[in-house]
Amino acid sequence: MKWWQKATVYQIYPRSFQDSNGDGIGDINGIIQRLDYLQDLGIELIWLTPMYVSPGRDNGYDIADYYQIDPIFGDLADFERLLKEAHQRGIKIMMDMVVNHTSDQHRWFQESLKGKDNPYHDYYLWRDPVDGHEPNNWLSKFSGSAWEYVPALNQYYLHLYEKRMPDLNWRNPQLREEIYQMMQFWADLGIDGLRLDVINNISKDKDFPNDTFETPSDDGRNFYTNGPHVHEYIHEMYERVFGPNNFVTVGELSSTPVSEAIRYTNPEREELSMAFTFHHVKVDYTGGKKWTLGQYRLSDLKRILSQWQTEMAAGGGWNALFWSNHDQPRAISRFLDDGQYRDQSAKLLALVEFGLQGTPYIYQGEEIAMKNANFTSIDQYQDAESINAYHQMLADGISEDLAIKILQQKSRENCRIPMQWDMTTNHGFTTGTPWLQPVVADDYSVATKAQAPDSVFAFYQHLVALRKTEPVLIEGQYQLLAPEDEAVYTYQRQLGDKKVRVIANFTDQTQQRANAAVKAVMMSNYPDQQLTTDQITLRPYEAVMLEIE
Ligand code: GLC
Ligand code: CA
């Protein structure tokens, strides 16, 4: 077993974590100040979203210089100090690496604009117009065409994301070489691994065919998701960087079937350690569309999670488990109750996640039950994806009111608001003006909520510790019970004779279910779970982890 299979990862969105100098933006020194807090939580690995030099069109996912820390976060010396301080506390660091695209401000792209003969021209995906139009009908994931026209060259460049984020041409061996050297630079500084941004999109079909638009996802992605050479490239990365440096890696793999995720993460193939996949957080996409007011059925959520549990295990792959990250609204607001049953809901989500097979991730603030921002005006948003989507919705005839409601439910900006440390101004995040408005009227903070023995924080702490001592949670075989039950999610893990059952009531109604004979209550999100031998009564959002006969 690998160390990272038992470990818990904590995701930091540096911009919103802790500001140390009053400029309203979180920074490296701020992270260092909070390492003791993370050590106390028990996590062993931190994933830091990008802090490289960037014009910030996509909050750092648009990199202009891979070799430097953006001055808003600090500098390389600060970063090295962070590594040292983290390592001293037994915490490893995984950096975010964005190599599907760069910023248009990156030197390579600026060179590539100079002419078709420039050696960097081929670092990007330039195409001539077809009949005076875009080379094909692919859509950007940030709305509109995926192609941007540059009159001086009479060519289009591909951008699967924001238009100032041109896609790199991975067919070019020199480009690949530069990327591996750059990754090695960070390895030499002492990082322990990488989270690889949209890594399954790096290999495009060389013919760039039109897509069919039969469903919302036939928008081009059939020709670049898990594309022709992607496994070759990732294996090459492994040979050049991940293997020799003993890296832990997690790939962000959107729109990926299990069969492919197995190929990426089965250790024999020497590609990635584990996979982020997103089917479970698309469970409330109405008709496959994100920008809708969605509802979900528990049976769908269970079916998706269970398929990934069973099939990844059978194929020797490894899941990264999560409910929330910087691209998702808060799961507690989206799937459960962030009002009356806020603590129970947060604990239920934690229990269901940590009971599954894979490596669990906590997104900053999840451990204190932070909830959605629920902005009421488009002016409060800064995120390009959300703002573009808003204008697209209005153009499609959706009312302003509804568009705002949809953003309140689906926008990733909801989870990017500053971390709530205490009840002083701006929740102790900054003494200045925060870059993104916090929710003011919320009494949930580390200072007010993380100390109590029955807090959400303590619950996470307990789960993090439990995974280190209970092999059944790491290796145990997964089985879904009562798949059609729309109120209660019950699953079991088994290793040898040891059987652990997780039972979670996803509703605000009391539910009664049959149960197996109980040996012990391992975890419970109500203080006083009384169990009889063959029946269980679950109060609203009640969740338990039981050892059974
Ligand atoms: C990933 C990141 C997201 C970013 C996108 C483009 O999905 O997680 O935040 O916008 O890639 O880099
Ligand atoms: Ca700062």
C-alpha cells in the first residue's frame, strides 16, 4: 500500500485562504501561519492551486511564467520556506500544474504571434480559416467558440478555456521537453507531487473534425478528451518526472469513463497515482446542462459513486474522493441542508466520502461547514466562467432573476469566498479589503466552531485518523445496499471478516430501515445513536458508520 492511499489531502485556494499583508489576497506567508491548524486536522498532503506568475484571467490557471511565484502570493524564497515548514510538520506539498494551455502573456505565445516561421508558433494550435470561418465548431468551456482569430496571421488559435488561455501543442517534442524540465525545476525545489489540471485534454485529434451537437456534451470534447496520444504523453511524464522524483500525482479528468480512468491510474501503466472524475457532481445537471436549476435523485448519486467504487477497484485504478473544490459550489448547500441541519449535513458528507475507497480530499472550509456565497448581483462575481455563463443565459432568453438563482446554485465562485477563521472583520481573512466579498452574517468560523469536541472539525479529525488505522477503509471491498432507496444511502466495506457499514439519511425526515447486527458504532453525527440489533432509526440527515457482524 502507498502512503497516499491512507492519507487525507487538504486543498488550499491560496487567494482565499489567509492574507498576511493586508492587500486582500491570501498569500504564502498566510498559509505558513495556518500550518499548525492543518497539522491539527491530521492531513498529510496539501494541494495548492496555481501560484505562478499570471495575469489572473482565470485566477492563476493562466500561467505566464512557470518558473516564478506571482508577487501577489510572495516569492520563491517564501515558497521554499513553506515547503520546509510543511515538511517539518509531516505535511507534503502537491502543486497544481497547468500544461494544457498557458496565458496569452506567456513568452512562448508572444513569440508564436510573431509569425508562422517563429519556432514557438508550433507550440500552440494554430489553424487557417475554413471558408473564412473558424476551423471547426468546437465550443470553449467558458462559452462561445473555442477559436480566436488573429488578423495579423490570418489564423485562429485554439482555446478550450478562456480566450486568453491558448492551448499548447503536445505533438511538438520540444514543447514536451520544456515542460518536463520545468516540472523538474519544482521537483528540485522539493515539492512532493502534482495535481495535473485538465490533463486528459492535452492530445487533440489532429484533423480537428466538427462535433455533432446531438447532446450538450457533443461540443468538440469527443475529439480532445482522452485523445489519441494522451496516455503516451502521461507515461512519458512519468518516466521523465513522476517516477524518478517519487511524486504523488492526481489528474483532473473531466468527461472520462471508468475504463479510461483505470488506464490513467493502474500502477502497472506508470501514469498517475489517482483520478479526479466529475460524474457525481454533475448529478444535478438537468438534461446534461450545467447552467440550469438542478435537482438530483439519491439513487443516481449512489449509482454513479458505486460504479466508480466497484469498477476502479476491479481494474486496479485509484479514486480521488471529493465533494467540493474550487470549481464546485459547496456540496452542503447544493445536496443537503446548510440551515437547520448544517452540522449534521456537513458530517454526513464527510462520513460518506471517507467511508469510500480512494484518497479523500477536504476543500478549505469544508471542515467548518462553510456554505455557498449566494451572491445576489452579477457585480459580486469575478469568475470569468460564471460571468460568461450569465451573459450567455441572458442571450438565451433566461431572465436576470433566474440567471442569478442558477449562479447561486452552480457557480464555482460560491466556494471561493475567503476562509472563515474567526468573527472579526472579514472573518480574520484579511485586515484589508478582501478580493472577493465574504459572507458577513455567518457565525461559522474556525474560532467559533472548530474547538468543540462534537464540531464538524473534530469529526473530520476523527475520520482522518480512522483511515490511518482501519485497513478495511483503505482496502475493503465496496458493496451498495438498497440501490433504489431514494432517502438512505447504505454501503458496506469488507476486508476479511471485518465489515463496516455506512448508513446515511439524505432527507430531513426520520427514516427506519432494517439493519444487520451491530458490533460497534464507529462514527455517528448525532451524539446519542441507540441501536437495536436489526432495525435502525435515522433522524434528519443522520449518518453512522457501524462495524457489523
Ligand atoms: C481546471 C481548473 C479550473 C480552471 C480550468 C482551466 O478545471 O480546476 O479552475 O478554470 O482547469 O485551467
Ligand atoms: Ca496578501
